[in-house]
Amino acid sequence: MDWSYFDKPEFEIVNGKYLPATGEGDNMATQIVTAVNKLVYKWYNDGDVYDNTRYMTGWCNDLSSYANWLHKHTKAAGILERIWECMNDSEYEDLLVDLADTMLDDEDLEKAAKLPKVDSIYDCDGPFEFNEMEDDEDEDW
């Protein structure tokens, strides 16, 4: 699978309506779309994952707050928790597809757009963690 799955017209419509030019926006829909897009984009652009404490080893950017916010404030918890069993890129990509298909639904987002922003997608604690690699670990790459 590649990035092209996320170029579907349904996602383009949702992103056009709810993805703010900067920041996380001012309602739940903009927060949801921003967080999901950040997780998808950072995987395909940088190889980053939102929890690198088990099998998946994204290494560059800490995305845990986005996933923690989605876990805490949306119906995505079960999907996101699958990362702890992801053994390879394909399984992680399947997780991202399920996340996007579930969370980027225009009808659900229309309802979420009526709800005020909750907390911050940039600063949310939860079950997902990012561990920075030590300098000596970088040499193995």
C-alpha cells in the first residue's frame, strides 16, 4: 500500500472542509482531521509511528500526543491500540487505513464540527509513548 489510498475523493472533501491551514482548528472535527492526517503523513513522509516502544520503530518525530488525544476523545481507541501488535509496515498501514476510514467520515465530522475544541492534540498524555533513541543507538542505523 502507498500514500495513494489517502488521495481518495472522500478524504479530499473532508480535508478541504476540516483541515485547518495551521494549528488544530477550533472544534472537534478540525482536531480529529488534523490528528489523523498528521499520523498518516508522518508515516509516509518520515516513517514515524505514534508508539515506538514495541515492534514498530519509528525514530524521528514524537507523534504520541496525536494518538493519545484521539484515544481519549474519540472512538478510535481500539484501532490505535492495535499498534502494540503491529509486527511490520503492512500491519501498521492497515491500521492507518482503518483509522482514516473510521475517523474521516463526513457525517460524523459534521457533528463533531458543532462541538468545541477539547484539550490539545499537541499536548495529550495517554497510553502511547515515544522513546528517543540514544546517540549510540543511532550508529546501528
